[in-house]
Amino acid sequence: MLDSLYIAATGMQAQQLNVDTISNNLANVNTTGYKRGRVSFQDLLYREVIRTSPLLGAEAAARFGAGVGATDTTKSFADGDLRKTDGLLDVAIRGAGFFEVQLPDGSRAFTRAGALQVNKDNVLTTGDGLVVMPMLQLPAEATGITVDSTGHVTAAVPGDTNAVDVGQFELARFVNAAGLAALGANLYSATDKSGEPLSGKPGEPGFGTLTQGFLEASNVKLVDELIGLVIAQRGFEVNAKAAQAADELLSLINNLRR
């Protein structure tokens, strides 16, 4: 009977993790470029138990499970809807790919959030000031910027009828994007599961294109998350009921009189 208590506890723990993940998704429903998290479950190791029947006098072997465990919490990198902003420095990725940015310690990270800014050196950065790689520096006197679908960046300069070529965005993609490690602030880092990043130009085979004046919205679907929340809540409740039933049976056994 103690097995029942343990199994029910694993069920409650798994559903609690599920609720935590769904809550985080709902909290980030309006976060630019956010990718919904999801929890994967699997049944735990089975063991063989040999029991003797007091009525038949024979031994019977049976395999019993040990409950449920969460194997991993991964991200779904399905595209979010594009939201029109008309911002010259707002750039959305349509399709596969990430912007590569340089962290303060010199390492690199990857993001889908394209709300860009210009720092004091006129270099394109993320909203948190991380430099987008390869580095793109605008002319100091630039009055406008244009980004085409293949990532070419040009700037309008007073007194010059021809746009100044600034450079071109590059994108990174992964064999298994779901294996990326979430760092927070819409940043991800490569892991053994994701593999090393593959670099390319927007529009090349396997890479998405860029759309200026738009931002990618979160790919969280409120209806799906709310349904999942109700299912997780009910799952927690029934596991709690199973634990309560096992506890009551143990109490009955302990109170037996000869």
C-alpha cells in the first residue's frame, strides 16, 4: 500500500510541474518572440513482484509501475503571429532562424526578439543592449534605415541620393531547436541536444526571411493553455484522491483487531 502513496506523489509532482509551465506560458502571452514551454512525461521503471496467494497457495508474478516522471521541459519553436508596429528597427523572422547576439562575457546567445535599438556607437543591438552579430553600424547622420527580406540593411543619409549599404543580417539555425537552453530575456544557448548553430543568410534554403516593421508575437495560444491548465488541475486532484484512499486503507489495516 505504501507503493500507492509514492505513485500518487509522483503524479502530483508531475502535474505541479505541468501547472508551473503553463502558468509561465500564460504570463508571457504578450512577450515578443516568446516560445511556449511544454513538459514531457514518461512512466517510471517497472519492477516484478512475486506474491503468494493465500487461497490458491501458488506464487504469481506481476509487473508494477512506479509512477510518472517528467523527462524534460522543452520549447515549441512554432512561428508566432507577426504584429505590425511600423518601427524601422523592428525586424521579425518569418520561418526558421535566430539572431545571434554577443553576451557581456563574450559568449554568444540566440534570440527571436527583433525589437532592435541603436547604441551610442550607432551599432544595432537588442533591447537589452546586446550587440547583434555580425555587427552592423549605421552612419552617424542616418535619417532612416531599410531592411529587405534577405537581411540587406541600407541607410538614408542627408545630401546623398543613394542609400548607404550598411551590411547584411545573418541567421543561425539548429538541427534540434527544441534542445536549446532557455536563459531568460528571450535568449537561448546551444547545448549538446541542439547541436552547434548553422549560419546563413535570410532567404537561403533552410532559413527564414526578415520583415521590417513587424515583431513576432508569442506563440502561446490562450485557449490551448487554459484547457491544459484544467486537465493538469484535474490530474493533480485525482492523484491527491488516490493518495487519500491509500492512506485510509492503511489506517483500516492498522486498526484491525485480532
